[in-house]
Amino acid sequence: MFLPRLTLSAFIIGALARIAFADCQWSALQDATDDYISSQEDGKPSDLILADGVTYRENNKIVSDIASGILGQPLKIDSSRKIFDQPNCATFTEIVVTDEENPYVIGTQLHFDGSGDNITLALIDTIATTTGDWLFNATKSLGYIEQENWGTIDMGMRDSRETLKAAADAYLDLWGNSSAPVPWGTPCRRMEGGAYTGEGLETDSCNVGIPDGEQPPNSDRRYVVDETVGSVSVLCKFETMKDAPDSHEFRLEGGKLRYVHTMTVMREM
Ligand SMILES: *[C@@H]1O[C@H](CO)[C@@H](O)[C@H](O)[C@H]1NC(C)=O
Ligand SMILES: *[C@@H]1O[C@H](CO)[C@@H](O)[C@H](O)[C@H]1NC(C)=O
Ligand SMILES: *[C@@H]1O[C@H](CO)[C@@H](O)[C@H](O)[C@H]1NC(C)=O
């Protein structure tokens, strides 16, 4: 009786060790993401960003000369909020620039290869919205963001990665499938460019303004999931809005939607 039990626990410990090893270290992801943010502030892509083998995608298009994109422009960043996906070695950052001369709201996924603290940047995937994009107003966005809480969720209260991703997918499936199983929460507040569904009421809902009937899908979805803050970032192509480059980020609490942030590029690109 003793031997099988020993073998089993040795097996479980071995499996856990492998999982821990495959994860990317939080501090390595954080350092690289900070490097990206300071590159954007300076308008000078760092060595990390310019390294061989890094693909740069801006508003759903591959850009070969990184400095010709938004990363080549210095921006006065007012706020940046990051999430970390250790199993998939990726991060997402939401950046707000209220500078009247050059306002932006940017959502950027960084995807890395490697494990532990030995990680290499492979892909910068960014959606950059400014004047002319869907309901854009960076000053309003910043005001809403400052009233929200995207903080760490207590260990025992966290939703699983699968729950978070399923919720994000169900929401995006609403375009084309009005019976997609979205875990609506109340209150829930959606920031869509500079517009907000929330009025500060306990009854605020995100289940408003979503078209029903036949719709083209939201396709080419790319994900970053951080269960420590109940958040999922999805970059995609919003086919209903002329194939617009789009960023959706969701926060869930207790399995229910709490916040939705969207950025949708409407300028002719
Ligand atoms: C880091 O990863 C690279 C690529 O996988 C590998 O060639 C290199 O040996 C690793 N370095 C260390 C210190 O583990
Ligand atoms: C953005 O919203 C602010 C605050 O409501 C307003 O003062 C400003 O005029 C708006 N900016 C634009 C470009 O519409
Ligand atoms: C729509 O979503 C429901 C609920 O998940 C699912 O049963 C159904 O197959 C979906 N329909 C389509 C056309 O994808």
C-alpha cells in the first residue's frame, strides 16, 4: 500500500515542477514590459524591441520598420496598466495618453519565447487608437479608468483561466450568436472608446448596445489571460465594423463580468 502512494506523490510533484518550470517568471515579464513602456515614452524602440526575430504588428498589420510605427513617436503617458500571463509567456498593457496635441489609447500584447527568466521577445501586437477612432476621447477614458478597480483578486476567489477565456469568447461570439453564454454581472461597466455604459449605479449593465441578428464574427483572436486580476485581453478583427482592428479586455469577479474595455480603429489605415 505504501509504495503506490509514494510513487503517485512523486509523480504529482514531478508534474508540478514541470509546470512551474514551463512558466515564465513574473519579474522577467515585468522588466520587459517596463522596457516597452519606456520605449514608447521616448519614441525610441529599445534593443529588446529591435532585436532580430521580433515581429511588430500594429493595428492588425505587420510593420517591418518598427520606428515608422507608433513606437517611433514619443508619447506623454498618463497611465499604464499591465497584466501578466505566465503560462503563455505574454503580457498586455493598456496605455492612456491625454496630451491634447497627440492623444492615444493603446492596447499592446507582448508575446515571448522561452521559460523561467530566460525569455526573448517574439511579437509586439498593438492596437493604437486616436482622434477619429470609435468614440475616442482619451481624457474621458482616463477619468473612467481612475474610478475602476482592476486589482489583485484574493487567491480563493479567482476564476480559472478556462472560465475567463470562455467568458471573453462568449462575449465576442455575441456578434453572430445572440445565445452565446455570457456570464453577465451587475454592476458591469463598459468603456467603449470615450463612452461609458456605467452611471455609477448598482444596476449598471454591459448587456446594452449589442446588435442581434446576423453579424459577421470577431475573428483572428489573440489572447492574454491573467487570473490573478481576473482579466483577459483579446485583440481581434471586428468584421461588423469594416474589419476594424480591435482590442477587448474583460475583468471578471466571481465568474461574472465586471468591466469591459474596448478600442476600435476606425481611421482608414
Ligand atoms: C536561454 O534560452 C535559449 C533559447 O532557448 C538557449 O539557447 C539558452 O541556452 C538559454 N540560456 C540559459 C542560460 O538557459
Ligand atoms: C473629451 O472629453 C472632455 C471631457 O468631457 C471634453 O472636455 C473634451 O472636449 C472632449 N474632447 C474632444 C476632442 O471631444
Ligand atoms: C450559439 O451559442 C450556443 C450556446 O453556446 C450554442 O449552443 C450554439 O451552437 C451557438 N450557435 C452557433 C451558430 O454557433
